[in-house]
Amino acid sequence: MSLPPTWPRQASVEVGLCRNCTHAREVAHPRGGQSFWRCGMWDSDKGFAKYPQLPVVKCSGFSESVTELLFVSKVLDGEESRRSEL
């Protein structure tokens, strides 16, 4: 199974909810090294941290990414196809 090129580099455990949130995006450090996660909710509500401390385990603005769900669904569909061929 290969991951899409936009797949975030950091593991889910290190990032928490941001990893699958529609409002979050990974921002590469300008000089290389560790990347940061930016919260898009901060743009409209300054109550959210622009760059939250990771891992985020609870967030009132969390909205699961549809892209993530579609990718997982396609992977699972592929697994079902292979099982039916056996």
C-alpha cells in the first residue's frame, strides 16, 4: 500500500487529532527539520492556538477530514476485493 504524496509525515500518535482534521495543515520548517501543525480555526477564532502543542487529544473545533476517510475507505475496499478472490 502506498500513501498519497500529501500524506503528513508525522505519525498520528505524535500529532493527535490534527492529523485527521480538516482545519489543520502541516507546515514544513523553513530550514528543514521538524514540521509544525497550523490550526485553521485560529483564523476565525483566536481562542484556538495557531500552532497547538502536540499531540492534540481534545479539541472543540475538530472536524474529521473527508480525504482521510475516503483514503481509508479505498484501502479497505481493496482488502475486501482481495479476500473475495481467495
